[in-house]
Amino acid sequence: MVLFMNKENGNVLTYKKMLEEWNELYDGGDDTNPVGWDEYYTPLHQCKYCGEFTKGTDEDVLCKDCRMTFGHTFYSEL
């Protein structure tokens, strides 16, 4: 499952909740707003091995600590 962390306050939200918060706090209902949600949120996923959150949307990618420990980038390589 991909989650999204608010860069300002650290809240971790589902995609639906992130869009709701973005519309409420940042977009202001302005259809011409050129700034997208990715300016305010970082996509995260949980490492399949240890469960730590790591940046990105590819759920097969291990977190930094697991990459260092195993010498692999992807869970499927273990």
C-alpha cells in the first residue's frame, strides 16, 4: 500500500485522505493552481522485509537499512 507523508507536518495519509487534505489546505479549490500535490507530499511504502516506511511507490524496493544489510535493492532479489 502506498501512503503519502505531508512534508510540513509529517502526517501519513492514504491517497484519498491526502487528496482531501491537499484540496482543503493547499489547493483552495482553484482549478488553475499550477502546484500539484507532490509539492506538499512524499509518496511512501512499507518495506516488505522489515516494515519500515521508505520513499517511493515501488513496493518491491527495500528500505535503506535492508538494502545495506542484504546488498540488494529489491525484495524479489532475496
